[in-house]
Amino acid sequence: MRIIEKLENWHKTNSGLLVFGLIELGLAYMFVSLAIDSGSLWDYLLTLIFVIGFLRNLFSLIGKLFNGSTTHKSE
């Protein structure tokens, strides 16, 4: 199994969703701080991307906890 596949499979677990969400939240915080200091639209865009990623992971985690699902539904 390739490392990307292992990482993708781990990302679908509860701990993977939590870790990825926290990393994205940290990156969003870093980029919003940079955006406020510099006024760069790129930093604001990256902040938005990471906030959306954090929210997606958060809602997936909450859904898995309430539904007890062991697999992540793909699109």
C-alpha cells in the first residue's frame, strides 16, 4: 500500500479527522494573522480554504460520532 493511500485511509478515521482538522485550524489562524498584518488577499484566500477544510473535517467527525459510521462516504 502506498503512503498516500495509507494517509487517506487514516484521514477517514475519527483520529485522522480530528488531527487534520486541528492542523487546518492552526494553519487558518496563522494565515489570518498574516493577512491582518499584511493585508494580502492571498493570505485571506488561504485562510478561507483552511477554514472550509477545518469545517468539513469537523462536520465529518461529528457525523461519524452520531451515526457510528466506520467508513467515509465518497462523492
